[in-house]
Amino acid sequence: MSKPLVSIVVPVCNVENFLRECLDSVLKQTLKEIEVICVDDGSTDHSLNILREYEKKDTRVKVISKPNAGYGNTMNVGTDAATGEYVGIVESDDYVKENMFEVLYNTAKMYDADIVKSDHYTFSTHGEKQKKEFHYTCSDLSYYNKILNAKEYEEIYDFVMMNWTGIYRTEFLRKNNVRYNETPGASFQDNGYWFQVITLAEKIVFVNEAFYYYRQDNPNSSINNKKKIYCICDEFGYIREFLEKHPEEYKKHILTYVKKKFFNYRHSYHRIADEYKKDFLLREQKEYAEELKKLGGLKTEIDPWVLGEMNRIIDSPELYAYEESLSELKEEAKKTHEQWLEIRNSKEFRKGIKVKQILHM
């Protein structure tokens, strides 16, 4: 086979229940000039056996087996092995439409782009039924199908992250030494990679079409692990180190970094188990105080609401936790009230069907 146009990296770790669906979707691509680099990160189930089976059936499949070292190391190993003009990513519990890489590659060639990204679906399966939901990547349709970069469009940092909806020019990745953070496990390493490529790419193009199906019902997914409380902190430390190595990018994007950090920490705070919230807030208190000290006079340029929330945590993590708990309770009460109104106003209720029957349908 001639040099592949796209190298598709598939990181694998204990996904035997989903792996065949993933690989079948990748190998059915209408773009035939691909290589599929499957990197097994020390799986203890039958994942590696499945990979070997596919490797025997299709010469485009290349299997790398290594001891468990985490998602970041796995992705770096896979990307290092890529020989294609562009690199794509498909997570091993997800799947893609058959024309994904043909459309992305053709778009990349049309615009001579460093990166091409698309929209995506989230999905979950219940029995034989699949529930899916479409998600835009860009905040406005006007951003699609045009060349963008972070130097001219700071708002690009507010677009949906999702690294696996796109392809990345291999030469661009290697020239800029773009690497995943090799922390243990599989938690948030995609954040650092995303920040690097968005910051450094000269030509980024977004396609207003969804090809990627992002699974929501894998119980082993890292997004379902509530104990990984400080992984997001490690990742934003990694991003700050990247910015400090690039002074021009630091000057231009440091305030965006602070905003992204705050909102990611806020999301993590509300996601982790209650018993870890106090310790996480204490970590936030320390980091925010250090961050504002480093920024000096620039801190006044931070979004006023974000700066206010950071100072609330610095002043009293305990009070912040109490007020956030009250806010969550009010939100739950509001949702419950809305559900009750929906039931009360329904045709079934007016016809005399018992509320209990409705709630258990």
C-alpha cells in the first residue's frame, strides 16, 4: 500500500464489548488510503485478541501492545507511529460514519488546513434502541467552512473541544512537538492536546456536519469516575507550562487560559463525589491565589464574573460550598416543580389517569 492519507489512532484499554463496532466503522471508510493504529494499553480482557483478529484480516490495521501507562502515553505512542499525511482519532468505545475521513481529508486539502474538525453526536443504547443527540462544534454557523486561527479569533477557545472529531496535519504536530500529558489513567489529557493545537495552528477549518458518535453508556469511561479529583488540576498545570514556553502565545491567551481553567474546575467540582468537594475547593483556593498573584495588573482584565467567583473561593471555600449547595437544591426544586406542572397539565392527567401510573411509564 502507498503512504496512507490519514493515520487513525485507536487507543484501547478493556473495551471488548465495544471494540468490534468501533473497528468495523473505521475499516468501512470510503477513504481507503488509511492506516489504523491500534494501541493496546495493557488490556486485561479480550481486547488484544480482538485486535490481533482484525490485524490478520486487514493489512491496514497495525497493532501496538504495551504495558498500561495511561491515555496520554497511549496516544503519543500511536501518533509517533503514524505515517499518514494527517492523523485522526477514534476512541475504541465510539464509532464513526463511513464517509468521515474522506470528507475531512478533502476539506483539509481544499483549504490546506492544519486541522479540520466537525460536529458530533452523543449516544446511548437501551436494548435495541439508540438515543442520539446532535452537537454543534462552533458557537455560530458563520464560523463554519472558513479558515480560522486563535491569533485572529480568540472566541475559538469557546468552541466544543472534542479532539476526535477532527484530523491534524502530521507535519504540524511534529514540528510543534504537540504531545499529550502522560499522567496515569485516562482523565482530561485531551484538554492539553486541544489547547496546544488550537493555539498553534495557522489554519483551522470547521465542517458543519456530524460523523462521530460519542458513547455515553460505557460504565468504565473516565467521565464516570468521580474519584479522579485532581486530574484536571494536573492538566491545567501542563497547559500553563506550555504557555510559559511560548511567550507570545502566553501574552495573548493567558486570560483565556484562566477563564477555561475556572470553568473546567467548576465543572469538576460539581461532578466529583461530595466527600471530595472540600479538598478540591482548598486546592482551588491555593491555585487561584497564586494565579492572580502571577497575573499582577492583568487580573483586572479577567471576566468580572469569573474574577468574582475566584475571589469567593479564595476568601472562604466553606461559604462558597454552602452557597453552591443551596443553589443546587433550589435548581432541583425548580426541576421537580416543572415536572409536576408538566404532569398536571397533561392530557392523561386531565382524563383521570393516576399520577403514579404516569411516573412509572
